[in-house]
Amino acid sequence: MQTIPLDVLLTSDLITTEESHLLVGACTQRPYLSAEEILALDLPAKNRVEALLRHEFLREKQLRSLGCDFAEHVLPVFEELAPEDFYPRACVEAARLYTDGIIGIRLLRIALDKAKASMQRFRGTQHVGAFEVGWAVLLFDGEDAALMTQEVAVCAQRAAHRKVWENRKSDLDLITGREMEATWQLKQIVGEFLKKGRFNFYRKDDAE
């Protein structure tokens, strides 16, 4: 069974001091955690998403596919403000083709280069969510699939958060956009784990 050190969660930028103390107390006898154990932790979904998006648990193709899913899910945040700008969606489509081995990195980077203006159009504006979507799709050519997907996941969570924040009717509204998006992402990750049967997680020595 593949595991990751507890320290991976404790040193995350996403974890609070209070959460780290609770985590240490709950996992004193478990210095290494499996995917099942991470999923069951009393932590926000964003923390568990970050911890599960690792080569120890998922194949490269699974990670890149999840990155595409995460970005695609928040594309409407961008497209609502720029319905004529198809470049971010084209990047997701190109990234899926790259993930499936249909195109190479050169063609993917051409698609990403064309989308740079899409991200820049919202830089420094009040539409931070749309900017985050534009930024997310530009990450698809990252060499480390796990790190890339983690970063895309965070951008997508921020985009969802800002969408809710920008549409709030009162400063007293409950803003839960980020955690709702992270929960959706967590379900997609679990879906990858379960494709071959309940808790049939990937191990490095598995045959492709």
C-alpha cells in the first residue's frame, strides 16, 4: 500500500496551525498515511485534495486528466465575462489531447501561448476569478504532473471562491465557494481511485 509522510500535510501552505496540532494528535502513531486515511482526515477538502494529488497515488495520465477536469469545471467563470474568447477552452482541449498522446508538447505550448492574452485581460481587474481561470490553463505544460495538477486545483478553487465573492449581495453572506469546489475536486479524485474497484489505489509497481 502506497503512503506519504505525515510531514507532507504538516508543511503544506494550506494547513493552519490549529489544524496541524489536531493532525499531529490524531496521527501520532501513523507517521505515514495511505490515500484512504487521508480521505478520512478531519481536514478541509482543499487540504485533502492537495495531499492526494501525488505520484504515490495516481499515474501521470490520471493527474493530467484531473488537471483538465479541474480547469474545465471553472471555465464558465471566465466565459461569462468573455464569451467570445475561446482560447482557455482550447487549452483544455489541447491538454487532453496531450494527455492522451495525440499531440506533443510543442503543439500544447502553441495553444498555451495563444491563451496568454486571455489571462492578461483580467490581470489587475476586479474579476480575479476570471484571471485565476486564465492562469490555471497556462500551467498545463508543467513537467511534474502532480505539482501542475495541485496548482491548477488551487487556481480553480480560487476562481470559484471569487465568483461567489464577486456576486455576493451582502458582506455578511457566507462565502463557501472554495471549499465547495475543493469538495467537487475531491470527488473526481476518488472517482479515479475507484475506477478499478473500491479503494483499489495505484501502486508504483503496478503494470500499466
